[in-house]
Amino acid sequence: QVRLVESGGGLVQAGGSLSLSCAASGITFSTYAMGWYRQAPGKQRELVASSTTWDITNYADSVKGRFTISKDNAKNTLYLQMNSLKPEDTGVYYCNAKRAWPRKYDYWGQGTQVTVSS
């Protein structure tokens, strides 16, 4: 059974920092592309940051220079360090694991709430 469990969300003032974690089980973590997505109220889910199996990272323009995605393959854990948080960063943050071979796999965590007050 595949499980992605996010933690680390909470309430923080603008300018503050939070660190999210996603603990994965039931998958061979190092063979999956991992990502963080977020969904604000009334908006579509959007990609925040991703990391390929070769540790190539990609960030949404809105978070470049403020957020850092990282992985620990030994611990099967994905991280997102969020600095200089803004109220528009508020939303539910989801962990995602994808691979396309030998068939398509796409797994999601339950999400963790991040609220940034102004």
C-alpha cells in the first residue's frame, strides 16, 4: 500500500519560514519523480516545486529564490523549505510521486495546510 504523509504545515506570519516533510512508503522512493503542489481556496491545484530521479529541480516562478525542494532517499522523505512566506502562499500543500515506466503511477498525499497571515 502506497502512502505519502505530509507534515509541517501551520500558521505563520508573513516573512516567516516553514519546513514541510513528506514521508513515503510502499514505493521505491528513488525511482519516482517527486513534487509539491498547492491549492488555494477557489483555485486550481498548482505545481510549487519538483525534483526528478536525477535531482533536477524545478520551481514555480512565484516561489523561486524562496522555496527549496530536497529529498533524502535513505529516509524515503521529501522536503520543502519555505522562506520569506507571503500571504499568497496560503493553501493546502500536497506531496506527489510520479513515474511513467513500466506504467503510469501517480500518488498523492492527503495534504497539509499552510496559512500565512499578513
